[in-house]
Amino acid sequence: MNPNLQQRLVAYLKEQGASDVGFSMPPDAEAEFPGLPYAVSIVVRLSDFIIDEIDGAPTHTYFNHYRSVNAFLDQLLLKAGLFLQKEGYRYCTVAASQSINQDGWNYRGRYSHKKAATLAGLGSVGKSSLFLHREWGGRVRLATLFTDCPFLVPERLLPSPCGDCHLCVDACPAGAISGKSWNPERSREEMFAPDKCSNYMKRAFQHIGRGAVCGVCIRVCPQANKKQL
């Protein structure tokens, strides 16, 4: 374990534009990425102004911002991987936004960014099934890199901050949020219906980014700028 290398990687990624960086050792990483047990979570904060413009429907600006931040995260992943490779380590990137169609189900990526980020102590998960950063709430995007470089990792999960709040449940135009509180054993599908969300976006917001984004649940979540311990 090389704490100096870990600190250097964090400093490098933040110099390149990352908003936050975390490290974890997911228990199921070896099954998907043999020999790469450590995960690096990269966070980029979204524009508050652009999110605040969302009023019951996405905007064209939000669609462009969403795509731009995803592309930027993918560049940060590559830079992080090359940084580690130069130090003699192996890596595999998980794109910021990439769906993999398996058995007719097109609403899952290769690995859950939220899982890696929560294990890294960067935040928790809300009733919306959004990752809620400990400072910026749902107003972030994530990407993940797996590596054989050993890192120091946190030992506790942050609790979900939602409590009795149902703002996202009430605001979701697709009715896709069940309102159940998150815990590590609860599946995403118990909390959120991704197919219901996607189908609604394609119908209602086809004129904005071909129905690929919404953002209403991000806009109404009160957790932005509330630091969690």
C-alpha cells in the first residue's frame, strides 16, 4: 500500500477537474474484474444554475451538460488509468454512462458507480435511487476505475439522509420512485423502476435530447450543499 501514490492520484485528478475522488474495495469486484480488487470513484459536480433551470421537465442545456460531463468523466478515467499504468499497475474503466443490454434488460451498466462511491464513503443513496454526494447531493455524475493498485479504503457507510422526505417521489413525472429507503441489501428495482423512467422520458421528452434525460428528481432533492458527517 502506497499512501503517497494515493495522495498523488487524488491531487492529479483534482488538478484535471475532478470534484472529488474516493477509494473502495468492493467485495464483488474480483468476480467482474479478476485481479483488480480496488475501485477508484471519480465525481464531477453538475452546474447548480443548469439544474435549477429544470422545472418539471429537462432543458436543452441540461441535456448538453449531462453529455459533456459524462464525456469529461470518461477522459478523467483514462487519465487515471494511464497514471496508474505508468506506476506499473493494471486498470479497467467503467464508463460514466454506458448501458449493457443483457437478457433484454437495457438498464444496467457493467458495474454500479453508486455502489463503489458509497463504499468509498463519498455519500449515500436516496429514495430516488440517485447517489447523494455528502456535500452536493444528487447534483453530481460518477465514473469508476478498477485496479490492482492497493489503496487505503474507509470502513463505514454513510446512512441515507432522506428520512421522511418524499419530494422526489411526489415530483417524479413517471411515477418510477417507490419511496422505499435505501440500505445496502435493497436492490435498485425495489426503489426505482428504470424501465418506467426511460419509457416516460422517451414519450414526453423526445424533443429534448431524444428523451434521454429528465433531471426532475435531482432538481427537487434538498440535499445539495448539505454536508453529511
